[in-house]
Amino acid sequence: MVGAAVSIVPTFIEPAVGHPVPVADWVTDLAEPTILVADDDEDVRDLVTSKLVAAGYRVITADDGASALRQVVTELPDMVILDVSMPGLDGLSVCYELHSSADTAQIPVLMMSGHSRQVDIDLGLTVGADDYLVKPFNPAELVRRVRWLLLANEG
């Protein structure tokens, strides 16, 4: 006796209205985090960018504080790396502005600077930086700190 054919092809059941499509969640989770790097020194920007791209991050750059602030507002990156000393609006001011706005206050900020005195580090942390990296720095240490800050910000 020949029975009816059984289909082994899965069927897609559309989710009920008001529930997100499950695919959207994991696609978002797989997207590489975006990091804004702001430094007026092109060589430093290029070094940081190349190391972060090699580590799997999407990087956008700015060469001064004002353009960094504009890009954060329009791009809403997952993290910001700021040089303390930039022309015009410096990194400390940008960091303060970011943490003064509800839209950007939760974005982690890593400050970079050649200023290594404790008072300089304390000032960076006081205006809202989540971490402070002294130049010159080990590129592996930069990537390690970026990973840590992004992981810490997920929760």
C-alpha cells in the first residue's frame, strides 16, 4: 500500500503581530560594533583604525572634537575613542557633552592622551571617560580595553 508523501521541508510560521521577527535579533547581534576614533594626529588615527578593523570593528574617524560630536549624534556609534588634546573642542569637552545628553550618555568613552600625570587621568575620568589610555600605547592593549568596554556596556 502506498501512503501519502510526507514533506520534510519546514514551513515558516509568521510571528503574531507585535512580536519581532527572530531573525532581526541575531542579525543585529552579529553586526560588528561601530567605533568612532577622534584624534587630530593622522598617524595615530590610522594606527588605531587599522588595529580595530583587524580586530573586527567598523571604524569611523574624526580629526577634531566638533566633527566627532556631530558624528556621534548622527551615527550613534557603540563606542568613542577620544584624544584629549584636539584643536577647537578638545576630547574632555566632547566627553562631557556626550555624557550630558540622554541620547549619548550610555556610549562608552576611552580617552587617549600623552598626558600621563594622575591629575590628567582623574580629570578624564571625572568628565565621564570610562577608561584612559596613555600614549604611546601598545596596540594589543588598546584592542583589549575596547573589547572590555564594549562587553561591560552590553549589560
